[in-house]
Amino acid sequence: MSTVVIACLVALAIALVGVRVAGFTPFAVLSGSMEPAYMRGDLVYVAHSDPQTIQVGDTIAFVSDSALQTITHRVAEVRSGGSSFITKGDANDSVDGAPVAAENVLGKVVFSLPKLGSVSAFLTSEAGRWVGVAVVLALVLVLFVVPELVRTNTQERAEKRSPHCHTASNTHRRNSSGAVRDTGSGSFHPTNHRENVRAQEKRGMQSCRPQQEKRP
């Protein structure tokens, strides 16, 4: 589940920000003036274009002189070899009131993605920024903090279930002459008492066998 969420967030980041590396600028469609070609809430991607290459029928993004807003309309007429353009919204009855100067053109619309404009507009708002921060923190908890807590809890439960055992091999050490030294009491056992030592080791190994849980 977390992999799917991460993949979706990565795809969203590429759609909103990563495309700029490829030379596209995304703009959210906020009105219905270009419906049905571009619906309100869509995200259009604009690529910088030489004004001399713009033709009638192209959809361009430009900055309006009057309101200083970015508008996306279709070219209805090219004037003076591309020095200015008459534009019109597909859903509008008449052309726009003022010609668009070539220097105000941001580029041509290359493609669009439905509904992502609404997401982009929301994420750039103050409430959207807080939501974005909350999503990032939640992902950090889900991907890093929670798994670590579960792993630690599992280890602690496993340690409680397992008996602490000390084998006889940890209690006895052989010196260089072959004698066995009891590290617990400091005394040395001659080699002819190996049978006793083996018996102690056997008892130590038996004490390390996991105990079966008693069921009611």
C-alpha cells in the first residue's frame, strides 16, 4: 500500500514540477472559456515558442495587458507576420477585446491533463501547503517510524520468550596443559575428571532447550 502511495506522489510531483525540467510550464485552467477543449480544473502544459511559428488555430498562453493575468485562448488571427495576435476563447461568442503582443506570449499549449489543475491550485493555496506538510509527515511515520517501532517490539517479545542460558562451555576453560579451569570458582580440575566435566556440560546444554509454554 505504501508503495502505491509513494508512486502516486512521485507521479504528481513530476506532473506539477518535474515537467519544468523538460521545458514545459503548467497552468491551471480556472474558467470555462476554452471548453470543451480544456475544461475548468484541467492542467495545460505550455512550451516556449517563437512567435513567428504561431499559426491560426494554435492555443497560446499569454499575459493580459489589462489584468496582468495568464490567459489561454486560441489564435483567431495573426497580424503583421506574428507581431501580434487576435485570440478567442472557444466557448466565447466574440474575440478578445485587445490584440496580444508577441512579447506577451508565453508559448503554445502542447498537451493537458484533466483535473490536475484543481489539485495544483489547491496545493499552491495556504490550506494546500499545510495539507502537503501533513502528508509528508504522515509518510515519514508510515515508512520509517512505525516499522522501526514494530521491529523493536517484536525483538523485545522474542527476547522475553527465549530463556537466558549459559552453557557449560562458557563456565569452563581449558588451559594450555589440558586441565579444565572452572571460571566460576577459580579451581582447576585435572584431566582425569573429564567425565565429570562432560556431565556438567551436558546438563548445561539441556538447560538451554526452549521451554514449552503451559496451556490451560
